[in-house]
Amino acid sequence: MGLSKKQALKSLTQIPAEMMGVYKELGSLTIGKQANFLITSGDIFEKGESIHQNWIRGKKHEVSAMDLS
């Protein structure tokens, strides 16, 4: 749709955190920030990929089982 994956990810993470004035605490995976991130089966922007875990403030939430084989 004309938006790069890098820009799309930034639009979902860094930009909203900056707009809310909380980028020092949220919006990227950096030491000292809250650990909010997803573990997926592949590229989150590709069709058919799934979310396995959702980490919120460093706490793991299982969404679907991971096949590690």
C-alpha cells in the first residue's frame, strides 16, 4: 500500500509513544523501557503469520503454541 514495513512498525510503536509523551518508557526495545512486544511465527506484516506470545510490561501472555520442531 506504499508504506514500508519499517515505517509501518514505527507508526505502531515509536510515533504513538512520542505523541503521548512517553517515548522514554515505551515505543522501542531499549534497556530501561517497559518490555512490550510480540513473538510471532514470522514477519508480522505477512499474511498467514500468527502471534504466539504477547509480552506486556515484561510479563508473558501465551496466545498460541509455538512449534519448535
